[in-house]
Amino acid sequence: MEKKDSIFAGLNPAPAPSSVPGPVPAPWPAGDQEIAALKQKMESLEKNIVASLEKKISEALKASVPAAAHPGAAARQADPDALCRKIEDLERRISDFGQAAALSASQLKNIEESKASARREIGDLLTAVREQQKYSEMDRRMHDQLEKSWARAAELEKKLMEFYSSLLAMEAKRREESFASSEKSAAAAEALSERLAGLEEKISALAAQPAAAELRRAQEEFFSRAEGERRAAAEETVRALREQAALSAQKTEEFVKLAQAGILKAEEVGVALEASARRRVLELEEFFSRAEGERRAAVEEIRGALREQAALSTQKTAEFENLAQAGILKAEEAETALEACARRRVMELEEFFSRAEGERRAAAEETVRALREQAALLLAEKTEEFEKLAQAGILKAEGERRAAAEETVRTLREQAALLSAEKTAEFEKLAQAGILKAEGAQTALETSACRRVLELEELARRLEADLRNKSADYAAAAKKENDERFEKFGAEYADALLSAAFMECFRSGLGCAVERLEFSQARLRDLLKDVPPEQLEKLMGVSGMLVRKKFEALASTLETLGVESRLLREIKRGIEERFKDIFGSR
């Protein structure tokens, strides 16, 4: 049963006449083939639309999800500006991906609505065609309706192609604007790097001055100003994207209005044609063959144009993929070169400090060993001299004492016989004098020995003091030489060895980056928790599939953020362990 408001309502068969005016014409044999061709054309159009949308979404997903971190990149040493730029790029990609997802969802919704309306119209048309094919008298009228349906389908196809071309133009314009914004960002990054280089020169010039608080305040002011500029640039980008989305929505609404106006106009024309259809029955018999040839020529022309456009779209897509792959390869090569340079600098730094430490220790050990050998030789020589002097003094005192005793005994024996009685008292005096002399000589020897011991102790103290002074001089000279080498090496590699304050700022910057990544992870995790998988499974059609792919991409992005945060924590821990001994005493 036909609809009441259908354009085919006026084509219902009239009551059968009492007599047949003539032989019934044979049904049109090409109706099923043309209907099948129409179905095939609509299916191919839908497949092309879905394929192009899936390709665009896959490219957006590839651009939004960064490559997984290599396992060997745990020892990567990155500066805080590069990490901040990387995090800002990741946040910008997430926001761009969300906006692109919203825009794609709205476009898909509009496309699905237009496809549904087209399917309804074509379904009504096919239903009417099938019903009209049952009656032989309606074959010629069916040809007229089929011509009108082909014209409407061609018009709808033309409007759809115009809409897709406008979408492609908008996408190209958006890419150009994003490329221009990326160039502006690159220029801003270069200007920022130049300003950072100037700031590092100022920091290296002020490193020897005691104004550490002013340096820290200048660094904080610079980082806050850089953060403000970054936020202003991000807000400007978001505002431009919002304006572009509003313009796209306005153009989509205009296209919908134009499509609705075209459909209304087509329906009005159909009503007018229904009124004049009965008058043109005889004319259409002659026009049938000519119209059929023109229709087939038009169909072939449309198919050729569609093939050319599909080939051109495929070529442009391949060129874009090649450019994207070349850009990805260049980015990977640049990242690999930066990693190799950073590793080479770190290895040179470690080798330099290990060599300097080995040279300093070897010089100190050699100095201490030489001083110890010199002190031992000098102490042995002085000890031998003292022993020789002591032995000579003791032998001399003993000889003098014995000689004096023998002299006294001999004198006493000689005088004993002569003056035994008179000289007894004198003998006692002489004996006491000899004892006192021997005791005095022994006391003098003991005093001399004590004086020699004190002199040797003083000499040992002087030698020990000289040894300490020379060791301190050698240590100060080695420290001065190491400091000079360190300052020279720091002047060459100022980006890695400016001061302990710079390393502290670098470590705090890494901490802030880790906190920001963890905050982004928490937000994405909350977003994924708010939308359960059961609710996503209920979404049907192409839009549901695209939404599920987007949430899968968000889950992959969450895993990538986790890998990046773990990598930053490992870098921070490695920096704290590596530079703790170097900058601990500075």
C-alpha cells in the first residue's frame, strides 16, 4: 500500500475499463538491472564515505598517540624545556583530538541523517517501482518516475560530493592553519631557546657572585613568564579551533538548509510533473530511446568523474601518508641524534670526572708516599746520629770515670806509704770529689740525652708539620687544577653543568612534569571510568564504531602517559644519584 503524501499517489491504476483498447505493451525489461545498478551505486558511495572517514580518523589517531618509549631510553638526559614542550605538545594533541572527535561526530551524524533520508526516499521509490512493475499499463509512467528519481539521486549525489569537497577544503585549510601555527610555535621555540641561551650566559657570569637569591628569583620569573606565554598560545589555539568549529557548523547548517530546499523544490517539481504526466504519455514513447541513451551516457560520465575523483583522493591520501611518514622518520632521526648526543656528553662527563678523580688520587698518593719515604729516611738518619752520639758520650764518660778512679787509686797507693796517716782525710776528700765528678758526668750525660730526645721530638714534629703543609699544598693544587678543569668543562657544557642551583631547578622541573603527567592520567582515567564498556557496546552503526575506536585511542594514550611518567621518574632518580657526589661540596 502506497503512502498518502507520496509523489506516486497520483499514479495509482484507474479502474479497469470495460473494453481493452489494444494489446498491452510488454513490461520494461531493464528495470531490475537499473534498480540493481542504483543499489550498487549507493552501496559503493556508502563504502567510499566510510573508508574515507576511517582513513581520516586513523590518521588523526596516529598523529595523536606518540610512539612507545624504547626500553633503553631510561638513561635519557633531557632538559626541562624539552620536557615541557613535549608535555605541551601532548596536551595540545589531546585537545585537538577531542575537538576533532567532536567535529567528526557531528559530521558523521549529519551524514548518517542524510543517508537515512536518502535511503528512505530511495526505499519509497523502489517500493513504488516494484508495485508499478506489476501492472503493464504503468511501465511507461514508471520510466518517467525512474527518470525523476535518477535526476534526484544525481542531484543528491552532486550535493553530497560538494559537501565532501567542502569538508576536504576545510580539512586542508585546518591543516594549513595547524602548519602555520606549528611554524609559529617553532619560531617561538627558537626565540625561547635563544633567550634561554642568553639566560644561561648570564647565569654562568653570575655563578661566582653571591647573588644566588637574585638568580633564583630571575629564573623563577623567567619560567613563570614562559609558562604565561605558553598558556596564552594554547588559549589562542583553542580559540582559533573553536572559531573554526563554529564556522564548520554554520556551513553544515547552510548545507542542510540548501538540501532541504532542494528536496522541497524537487517535490514541487514532482507534483507539477504528475499533473502533466498524463498529457505526455504519447510523447514519452518516442522520447524513451533517446532519453535512455542520454541517461546511460550521463551515468557513464558520472561514474568516470567519480573514478577520477576517487583516484585523485587516493593519490592525495598517499602523498599525505608519505609526507607524514617522512615527518615521523625525521622526528625519529632527530630524537635519536639528540639521545646519542646526550649519551655521548654524559659518557664524556663521566670519563672526565673519573679520569680527574684518578689523577687526583694518584697525585695525592704519590705525594704522601714521597713525603713518608723522605720523613722515614730523615728520621732514620737522625736516629742513627743520635745513637752514635749517645754511645760516644757514654763511652767517653765511662773512660773518664775509670781513668779518674785509676788515677785516684794510684795516687792513694803512692801516697799511702808516705802519708798514710796525714793523707787519709785528703784521700777521703779526693774520693768524694771523684764520686761527685762521676755523678756530675752521669747527670750531664743524662741531660744531654734528654736534650737530644727533645730535639728529635721537635724535629719529628717539624717533619710532620711540613708533611701536613706539603700534603695540604698538593691537595690544594690538585683541587685548584680540578676546579679549573671543571670550570673549563662546565663552560663547554654549560647546559649540563651550570651550578647546583640549575640542577636543583632541573630536578624540580622534572618533578613538576611528573605531577602534571600524573594529573593528566587521573583525568583520563576518570573519563574512561565514567563511560563503561557496556554503554559503548550499545552504540550501533558507523558512529558507534568510531566512538569505540576513540575510547580505545584514549586508553592507549593513558598507557603512553604512564610510560612517560615512569620514564621521567627514572630520569629524575638517575640525576639525583649521579650528581649528588659532584655537587655535594660546591
